[in-house]
Amino acid sequence: MTSKIAMRILTAIVALIFLVSWITRSGSGMSDSAFTNVRDGFLITFAVFLTLSIFSFLYRDNPFYKFAESLYVGISAGYWMSYGFWSTIVGNFVPRASRSLSEFFHVPYQERADHILIYIPIIFGLILLTRLLPKIGWLSRWSLAFIIGATAGLNLTRYLRSDFISQVSNSFIPLFVDWKGAGDFVSHISLAADGQFIAILSNWVIFVGVMCGLVYFFFSKEHKGAFGVASRIGIWILMITFGASFGYTVMGRISLLVGRITFLFGDWLNIL
Amino acid sequence: MKQQIPLVLVFVFGVLLAIQYFVPSEPSQRFYEVALDGLTVIGIFAMVLGIWSQIHVGYNKIKRRAEDWQYSVVTLVSMFGMAFCGLSFMGGLNGPIFRQLYNNIFIPIQAAIFSLLAFYIASASYRAFRARSAVSTVLLVAALLLMLRVIPTGPLADPINQIGSWMLMVPNMAAKRAILIGVGLGSVATALKIVLGIERSYLGKD
């Protein structure tokens, strides 16, 4: 009972702040039109309300957060629905399917001899919808089979080419770059970024790093002895990558937070 | 019908799309393009299934007056509202109301949700970055070097930038290559298992 009253008081306070913000923002609008100022004032206040509602989750789960979350789910579903329709159906299918439909949607018609082929995915798409009818729902497996078979076939060559062959070939690099003998190497040794020493060191680290990284992922043999040493070096190399990825993630999230703080204190409160 | 036809379809499309790469000709390129377009178009129908599922779950929740049913009303109303604003006579994707909803609701909530993770990642960083062992120290140093690269550090900026760049271009790349080689092999093995009908979990149980 107490929590319900507290919630109502809180809602009233939030509504009051929202109203004050809306009136203030509408009054300080830059446009000559009163309607535009009121509308922009409402939109920015509502965006602030949603931002603060999401941040309220830091305290604990609450109705404001749930409201913003549900609104986001709905808006994003509607957005992707519209985007999918306009970009894929109108942008991809209609120009090849029919002249009259192309004219209706104001997209240029692409006349092709094999335009009939575009109906095959449509048929598979319609078959996919049979999932909604329990009696013939098994038919949707045919469409699923097309998706899975096509993706598997494409991935077979794509991954083999880009993730396997090209990575292997790029790892087999000269370990002694511009080698003119030990004497020449020692007499010209330097830590310059474009120097021979750094180039040789880099290639050694890449080659040994790739090999040791692969050894770490090889679980068919116990990681003992020389194999264990290589595996431990592999862990060290992998840790550098994980550290770099983690650093990037931290920076990305912090920059998003800075963006939101700038929005709250700059666009809304005009303090920044 | 229930099991054999999907297996045949997977085999036929899998083999044809794998082979088309090795036959560089116009018909094979055309087949490749049609298959890619096909996957996108079927994806739209899959989205219809997802949206139907969302409507179904939301409607049932509202009908049963289940806990927090009010939020399902918010979801459904906003979903239909947004889709309505994206209709042709409302201006489609460039319609003014559609853009306003996108800029003032979709973007702020999305940015706030992702920025919320900054707080959680801060506590995760505390746990991950404690130098308890040599390996975790390597993780700490790599992450710190990467972050220090983009902030002004005065006279240290140049060496930090050089060491950080080398770390990204050399040891980081080596580990990524090892991971990608593993991913490549795993993906090829999985694709082969699917095409040859060894992996059939996508067919369900009956």
C-alpha cells in the first residue's frame, strides 16, 4: 500500500517535471511557428523522459523503465517492419516482379528475361508462413531447408576462402626481412618503427603467435611439455586480443554515455 | 515428405551454391544473385512470423490480464503506430512523423540502453583488470594501452600511440588469425555436415 502511494507521488512529480520542461522548452523555441515550438518542446522532453527512464534501471527495475523498454520493443518492431517492406519488398522484389507495381511504388521497372526466378523465394516465403497453421506447419521446413542449404553452401566457400585460406597464407611470411647477413643486421640495428629489426620481430610474433594460438585451441592432445609451453604462449597472445577488444568495448560504451550526458545537459538543460 | 524433401532441398541448394563459386560464368553469377535476393526476401516473411508471434503473445497477455499486461498494450500500440507512420501515404521511411518517432524515441532509448552498459562494464572492468596473475596483467596492459591511445597524454602520446598501434597490428592480429582459422575450419565442417544431412537438428523431432 505504502509503495503504491509512493509510486503515485513519484509519477506525479515526474509528470510535473515533464510539464514544466515542455512549457519551458516550448517557450524557448527558435521557430517562428508556435506549433513547431510546442511540438519540438514535447519531443525533446519526451526523449529526456525516456533516457532518464532507462537510466532509472541503475536503481532497480521499475515501471518507468518497463514503459520505455516496451515502447522500444514496439517502435523498433514497427521500424524494422517498415524498413523491411520498403527496402526489400519495394526496393528488391517489386522492380523485378511487375511493371504496374513498380509504377504504383514509383520505382524503375527492371525488365529481365529471368524475372520469373524472383517468384521462387516468394513461394518459399509463403510456405514459411504455413508455420502459423498447425496442420500443415511441417511444410515450413521446406523454406527453412532452402535458407539452411543456401547459407551452408555459401559459407562453405566463403569461410574457406576468407577465414581459412587467406588467414593461413597471410601468416606464412618471411621471418628474415631484407636479410643480408648477421653482420649487416647487427651494424644497422635500431628500434625505428620502419626498421629491419621491428619488421623481423613483428613477423616472428605473427607467425609464432598464430601457431601458438592454434595450439591452445587444439584439445586432442594434453597441454604438457613443449606443447604446453606453446599453449601458454598462445594464451598470452589471446589475452592481448581480449584486452584490446575489452578496451574497445569500454570506450564505445563510455562514448555512448557521454553522448547521452551531452544530450541531457546540453540539448535539454542548455548548461553545456 | 516431412523429412526427405527438406534434406534433398538442403543438399541441392548447398551443393549448387558451393559449386557456383568454382564456375565463374554469367548464369552462375545470376544464380548466386537470385539466391542472395531469395534469402533476403524469405527473411521478410520470417519477420512476419516474428511479428505475428509478438502480437499473439501480447494479445494473450492483455486478454488474460496477466501481470504487467499494460506494457503489452504499449508495445502493440507503438508497433502498429510506427508501422502505420511508415505507410506510403504517410511518406514511407522519409515521412515526417516516422522520422520524428525514429529520432526522438528509437534513437534516444537505444543509445540510453547501450550507454547503460557503461556502468555495468565499469564493475566488470574492476574484476577483469585486477592484476592477479601474469596473464590478467597482459589483459590489463593491452586494454589500458588501447584506451590511452585515444586520450591526450602529453609527451607520452607518441610512444603510447606507437606501442599501441604495434600491439594492434602484430600480436592482436596473430591471435585474431588463430581464432579466424579455427572459425573457418569449424564453419566449413558444420556446413558440410548440414549439406550432407549429418546434422539434422533444424528438422525438429517428428
